[in-house]
Amino acid sequence: MIKLNLGINQLYLTISELNTINNPIYYIDITDETTKLTERATILDTSIYANRYNQFQLEVVNDINLQDLANGVIYLNSGKHTYSVITFDGVDLYEVCEVGIVKVVIEENLFIPTPYSNIMPLSTTFSSYSDRMLN
């Protein structure tokens, strides 16, 4: 399972061992499980060891107007999605190399601190050698 957060995400996958296309163009199809809508974004392999693993960058935005699928910038809703990584030879040959589940988290539950109060709590202490209350 891949987890995508709002902003730039690095994906490390092993597509090269399944791909038979030389110098492919990579796409990622992400389907929202709730709406059943699919978005296809172009992703670039930036790995320096592409024969061992592939490194892709995918940016998740929370405004549809910022989406740029040709450059790996995608608008997604929070929740469960599925994905497929597809290779393309640039002419007519496509290969689906990997499929899986994506969890998209647009906004994490942030820790909200309790407001500061200058009211001192009332405490009562007892002496350790008697049962008398000390003030």
C-alpha cells in the first residue's frame, strides 16, 4: 500500500523488473474508490539505479485548479484509492506493471494543545510520617 500526503511524495517501486519496454514513459492511474473517477498522471523515473528500483515523484494538491497531470501534479480526495503503474513506448504499446492500493491523506489529525491557563490547581499534601494535613 502506498500512502500519499498533501504535497510532494516520493514513490519507490520495482517496475523495471516487470517492464519490457526500453526507455518507457511512465503513467500512474489512480482511481477513487468512492467516486470511481480515474486520473492519469505522467511520472518521471528519477532513480539513479533504475535497474534495481524506480523512484517517482507525485505531488498531491487540494485544489483542482492546481492539477497538472502531464507534470505529476494530481488533485485527489482523501480516502482509499487504487493505482496502476503503466509503461508506454510512445507509440502504441502499453504495459501494466504494478497495481495496488493508495491511501490519500489530505489533512492529518493535528495535535491541538490545550489552551494555557494561569489558574493554579488546588492541591493538598500529607506528611509522610503522620496523617496530618499540611497547609
